[in-house]
Amino acid sequence: MSEYRSISHSISRLSAHIVCMTKYRYHVLEGDVQKRCRDLLIQICNSEDVNILKGVLSKDHVHIILNIHPH
């Protein structure tokens, strides 16, 4: 039951699979840029009360699976 989120009158599980790609699939997500992108994604998700279930940062795209609170 921990994967479900509840509010006063409902229980839900809202997940999203998001894929972001760089323009023309250029390999720009390397080194410091990759670390900064990862830190920003974690910071934004924490501030918006979104759980990251899985995430992968490749050189040219980002896969992230989120668990979103329905409010």
C-alpha cells in the first residue's frame, strides 16, 4: 500500500513516464552537465512532492518514471 497515495476521500496511484531528448540527439549530457541536470531534476521533484521511481540520464536523452500526487 506504500506505492499508493491517499488524501481525505480518495486513494490513487498516478505515474508518468517522461522521455526528453536533446535536439538532433546531440551528445551534450556528459560530465558536469549530466550531474547538474540530475541535481536539478531531483531538486524540482522534491519541491513539487513528486517521487522518482526510476530515472536514467544518457548522453542524448533522459528517461524518468514519476509518481505524482493528485492535487
